Amino acid sequence: MRRVCIGSPSLDKQSEGENLTFRIQLPSRLLDSSTGLRAPMDLLTNAIESIQVGVEDYQVGSRPRLISAVRNVYAGILLLYKEALLRHSPEGSGEVLIKAKIATVMGSTGELKFVGHGKKTVDTQQIRERFKDLGIVTDWSALNAIASVRNDVEHYYADITKDSVRSAIASAFLIIRTFIVTELEEDPPKLVGSATWQLMLAENELYAEERRLCNEAFSVVEWTSETLRQGIPKLRCSKCGSDLMCPSDDWADLADATLACRACGTEVEAHHFVPKALDQELEWERYLAASDGADEPVGECPNCGVESYVFAEGQCALCGESAQTDCARCGQTIPASEFGSSPVCGYCDYLGSKDD
Ligand SMILES: [Zn+2]
Ligand SMILES: [Zn+2]
Ligand SMILES: [Zn+2]
């Protein structure tokens, strides 16, 4: 995770009878000047260097460097978080708040003390819990958005460009700026370095402008399905992973509408993106249906044949059709999986086709 080079440590073997001891020689800046031992881990330097390396990666812009950019910037933010926890750790507590394990010890006067135990440091979930306890604030949903870009670019998209990961850089910029000011009480451009800061600022502005144009294009659409309206901004381009999927022209009729990726130009037609947007928005309901046997939230529309019939809304999000939910022949509720044969259930539909 750390890409910061500290020079290659050399090993000194010292023979003392049967015992071999190893001494690692570190560069002098990592050694405490008075003791000559390794200085306490400088989290803040690591955090800033990780962010700087990430921004350099981003500027290079090749696929491997873009993946590395998102990873480094994400790692840098986590290190900033740890720096805040370190600053809240009491003196002599063994950096208690950044350690994954906390031990209880008895002090010299019999009082209980909590101290950091072992080498392992806190993971993201622990940082989150400790922030909550300490009242340290950050935008976790923005951090999660960066994490999902990081996962997605590594695993799903072949054609990533700077445009496709710009949203992650923009989110990172906003998180870093706020956190440095409010929690670390430092000056962001000074701390991060002016060159890195200017670049992140520019990318954030570029992204915000693209986002604004996209939102503006959506704002004139007359939505019939609220679920669809909520789900569309959650779509990502299937080619490059960008979240800037915007209307490619005026959406007079949703059935003929297309979305275009502002990053790579890929276009998707309504019968493809409508079911995907509904899936995104109804993720939780779909999960409940799969795990708990709850009703499926979406079924095949009997009118247009697309998986876009939203039961909670009693209409198809694509063609607007309202269909009968009870079978016209046997009166039973038509299950989601048979909804395409409404106004009759699948079984009555089968019987009917035998009679023909
Ligand atoms: Zn794209
Ligand atoms: Zn339909
Ligand atoms: Zn029936």
C-alpha cells in the first residue's frame, strides 16, 4: 500500500558466538537524533506522500497508473484519518487509538490504563467506530464512493481514462480539504503541497462542471417513475466506469431516450439502462427478496416486455403501463416471475395456450 521509498535497508550481520543479531540501517531522517533509534512512524508525512504519488499517477494517466492513483489517494486519506486518531491518543498510551488491539494495564498508583497493543493498526471499520466515539467528522459516503471506483476500475473496466476516475479525485479533494481544515487544523495547500493541491482543485472544478451540466439535462425530464429518477444518477458507464451518464438529447419519449457517457461517449438505450437503474435503486429490496423471500420489487412488463415494472409504483418505469396484479382467471396474485403474462398468471396463461 505504501509507495514511499525509504531507500534500501541494508542488513548488518554481527556474529556474537551462536547469536546472530540483525541491524537494519535506516536513512537518518527516519531516526531519532538523540537516541539513534527509529523515530515514531510519521503518519502525516506518509499520508501526504501517498496523496502526492496518487496525483502524479493520475497525471500520467495510463491504465495501471490510474488504478494506482485511486489506490494511493484512498490510502492517503486513511492515513490522514489515522493521524487524527494519533493526535487524540494520550501521551504514554502506546498510540492507543491507532492500534487495532487495545490492552488494559494497571498504572503504578493502581489506576486502569488503556494502551495500544501489538503492531497492527486500525482498519477502516475501526476508524469509523473510533471517529464516532470521538466526534471526529468526515464524509464516509464520499469515501465509500472512492472505494467503489477503486474496486470497479481494478475488476470491471478495460477502458479507463482520467475522465473515468475524475469523480474519485474530486471526492478525495473534498474529503481532504475539509478534514485537514476541521480536524487537523492545518492549511491544505501548505500541507499537501501547492502543485498537488492546484491539480486536485482543477480536477474537482472540471468534474463539478460536468456534473452540473448532467444534472441540468436531467432536470427538464418529466419523470413518471420516482424510482427511476433516483436510480439513474447511480449508473456507471459499462465501458469506462464513469458516473457521468447523461441524457444524449432531449428526452421527449423515454422509450426512445439514450444516455451517453460524458467520459468515453458510450451510448445506452432506454430498454438497457432503465432495468439497470431500477436494480441500482432497489438493491436493498432485491436483496430482501433473494434472502428473505420478500416480494420481488420489479417484474417483466406485460406491455413492453422489459424488466421494468415497479410493483411499489404499480406501473412500468419505461412505458408507463399499469397492469393487473391479480389473475383475471383464477384471482390469485400474479407472482413477479410470471408478471409478463398479466392479466393472467403463468399457470392460467399456460392453460389458455393449451385451449387455443
Ligand atoms: Zn464511459
Ligand atoms: Zn413497460
Ligand atoms: Zn391464474
